[in-house]
Amino acid sequence: MRVNQGTGAGVARPPDLAQERPGLRERLELASLAVPFRVKLALVWLGIFVVLGLLFALAGFDTAWMREEWLFVLKGLPWTVIISAASIGLAIVLALFGALARLSRNPVAYGVSGFYVSFFRGTPLIVQLFLIYLGLPQIGANLERYVPGIHEALLLDPLTAGILGLGLNYGAYMTEIFRAGIQSIGHGQLEAAYALGMTYRQAMRRVILPQAVRVIIPPTGNEFIAMLKDSALVSLLGTVVSQMEIFRRAQLVGRADFRPFEAFILAAAVYWGLTTAFQFFQGRLERRLSKGYVREYGAERRPRFLPASAAGGIGPGALEVEVPTEAGPRQER
Amino acid sequence: MEGSADGRPVIRVEGLRKSFGHLEVLRGIDLEVHRGEVVVIFGRSGSGKSTLLRCINFLEEPTAGVVEVDGIRLEPGHRTSNKKELIRQVRIRTGMVFQQFNLFPHMTALQNVMEGPITVKGKPEAEARGLAMHFLEAVGLADKADEYPIRLSGGQQQRVAIARALAMEPEVMLFDEPTSALDPELIGEVLEVMKSLSTELHMTMIVVTHEMGFAREVAHRMMFFHEGKILEEGPPSEILTNPRFPETKRFIDAVL
């Protein structure tokens, strides 16, 4: 697009301004408008990294140490992923049953799920983790004389306790996400399934849940990203050396060599890379699930929230639009 | 064509009442529909036509009365496991076509039609596929079998919905204003399919519609609903040309 800088050449201006030569401000504005948004965005990011790099240099961070130790921190990544994947798996199962129970007229199912959601959303995650890790063995010890072997069974290792706690906590939040997802499917779908002679169970399994999945996936992805970060809390239970995740490893080397900042910047970088990679895969999954909801073939390749004309000018950020979750925004548990 | 071989009606409704809160929508409906018969129900919106259809397959629980479909007798009351199973048996024997089509958007046309036979009747996939293709052909959409509903026009979607109901091989088909949500130029194709159900398959049908041309051509009997009751009924030739009640006449004049 060429921007006309001449005076009064076809561009309508207020009459008094049209007579004078454009001022400095006017010329700057016009020059700025000629630069595509995408280029400006790239410059902003570049600027942020330059400033950060400068701070980095000024702080006198020990980059040599970081180069040496980053692999050690990175080795925690598989454990972060394992903890998060196992926990989200547990959370999804709990959320599915929790949501169906919240929608059921069975008083036991409704009551139990109501208690579950209320308790695990209403107390901090860290408290729940310690209740499971430290509280369960105490209960077990006291029950040992009635149920032999229960003490042993409730004596969980930190990793198991962590996965259990994260799964239970996130399952409570995701129960509400799943419930909303199921309820978002129009009543006509359930009626059509019933009219064919389906039972409630069949209607859920064949008609409602497959459609609800599409609605549920984006907020569940959000939960998973939150969980990748909250998995750091499991370290507070004191994991064994061979099973340490990113944060614990950073803490360990940072303390040992007295390089806390360097260590945690490494940890932050690994977490950031992980969540960014996950967002990419989530985007692909969502596009695959849009089958049956887009009219023209190929249309699913463009960001769904934007018209075709706008998609080109916004850049990669457009796909990372935050999807509001039922549970709402939250920073800590 | 009136009357089935064994003389028993496919659908029998007796003293049917339905209230939503204080509003009584159905105020005592009695009717019998025999095998092969096409009954068209018409009347102002809010007169209880749709509610009657929805009470016949218990998508709506009646407040009082009896519904009998193919010999299965249902009455209002608590939904015990036993009653749920009876309701399901009634629904298997009645095909329903909705105003808003209600196709399953995550399935192709073919999958929509196969769904009932596979999930509800437990038919093997190959058999269900054959059955589904047969009925898609019957509604003229064999070439759209692999399309998702969103890529079909309203008329095509409604025809798939008809095929989906037919694939359950029901004793009776209930049509709840099947063309009301369609653009005018798409209404004809759906009515044509419905007409062929009667002429070629001798399907028993209850049709709630305002398409008087269709009624005149296809219906054996017409019923005029007024304030929750059947005010007047008779063959189309009679009711359309010589209605007995001023309400009926006024309504017919308004829609024609």
C-alpha cells in the first residue's frame, strides 16, 4: 500500500490543515502507517529481548555456568511431562464422571460430586498435596489394627501423592468445564437420540459426548498448561533424586553452586518452551476436530475467530487467543 | 386403505391431557390411527399439535390419559426401569421428524442413518450400511452419503432426517412441522418424499403441518386443533371445502 504524502492530492483533510505542509508528527504517523503490523510486532519482540539481554548482561549472570548446567535442568522435563500427563489423565476421568454426576438425578451421585467439586476447588492445592502425602499415612496407621496392610497401602511415594493431588484438584475444576460442555449441546440432539430409541447412556456415548469434546478441548488445554506449571509443587513433597522434575533440579543445582537466578531462568525457559510446544499441538488437534463444523474444505486451516482478510495481518498471536474457562482465571490454588 | 388387517389401530390416544404449570395445552384428546393411514393435524400455534406428537412417544410426559402404540400401552407416572423400557419400545416403533431436523452434526449423512440400527437395534455394521443406503436412495440422497450435515441444504438435511427415522423400520412416522424451518423453494422436495412414503411404502403417518396442498393430496383424514382439543375432523375434501366451524374456516382462509 502506497501512502500519499503530498499535500491535498485527493486526500480529504480539514481545510485549515490542508493548506500547510504536514508537520513532523503527521509525517511520522504516515510513515508508521506504512509499516505492516507484523513487522512492528516483530520489532517489539526484538526490543523486549534486547532489553532482557541487557539486564542479563548488567546482572552479570554466569552464562558459562548456565551452559554447563542447562542439560541437568532439562533432564527434569520428562518427569514434569509424566507428572502432568498422568495427572491430567486422572483429572479427565474424574471430570467426566463428575460432570455426569452433576447432571444426574441420582442423589448419591449428585451429592458426592457436589462435595468433591466444592472441597477441591475450595482449598489450596498445596494443602491438598500435604493432606494426601502426610495425612493419609496417619489415617492408615490408625486403621492398621482393623485393616491390616492399610498403613503400607496409604504410604504413598511423593510422585504418586503428587499425581493424585494434582489429578483430584484439576478434576474438580474440569468437572465444571465438562458439565458446561455437555450442557452446551442443544436439547434437540438428546431428543433426536431418544426418539430413535436410545437409552440415556447410549445418547451420551454416541451423540452428546462426541460433540461436547469439541467444546471441552480448548479449556482442557488451558488446564493442562496450568498443570505443567503447577507440577512444580510436587517437588515440595521431596521427590527422590532420580525422579526430580524441572523446578526441583533447578533448585538443587542453583543452591549447590549458589546460582539461584541462573538456575531458575533455565527452569523458566524450559517450562516456556514446553507450554509453547503444547499450544502448537493443541491448535492442530482443534483443527482436526472441526470436521463437520466447517462448510468449505480447507477453511479449517485459518484461525476460526477471524475473517479471512484479518487473519493474514495479525500474525501468529491470533491463534493463541485465551479461551475463557468455566473455572475462570486463577493464579494460585 | 382404512383399518389394518387385524382391525386394531396402530396408535390409540385416549383422554390425553397435558399441562405446563397452570397452562393446559392438551385438554382431552381422543384419536385412533390405523395402518397405512395419513392424518394431518393443523391449527394455530399453541393449539397443542406438537405437544400431542411429543406425548405419543413420551418425549413429553402427559398429565393424564392413555397412549397405545402398536399394542404397547403407556400411561403417565413415575419413570421406573420398567416404564423406561416400555417408552423405549414405543420410540423404536415410532419414527420422529423434527422441525429443526436435529441431525447429528459430527456424523456424515450415512452415519446418521446407520446410527439407530447399530446402536439401538444392534445390527451388524454391514447390514446397517445396506439399510441406510437403501433409505438414503429412497429420499434421493445416495450421492450425499458421505457429506456432513453442515454441507447439506435444509431440504437435504430434512430428507436425511426422514431416512434416519425410516431406517428404524417404524410402524408409524410422526412429523412435527417438517417444512416450517425451510426456505420456500426447499419445501417441495421434502413434501415429495413424504408423499412417496404414503403412496409407495403405505407408511402410517401423523403430520403436523400447514401445507394444505400436501394435506389435500395425501391425507386420509385431517384434524383441526383448537385450544387443546380436536375441534373438527374429516377427510380433506370435506374439511377444506366445507368446514363446519367458523374457527376452522377462518384458519383455512388465513393459510391458503
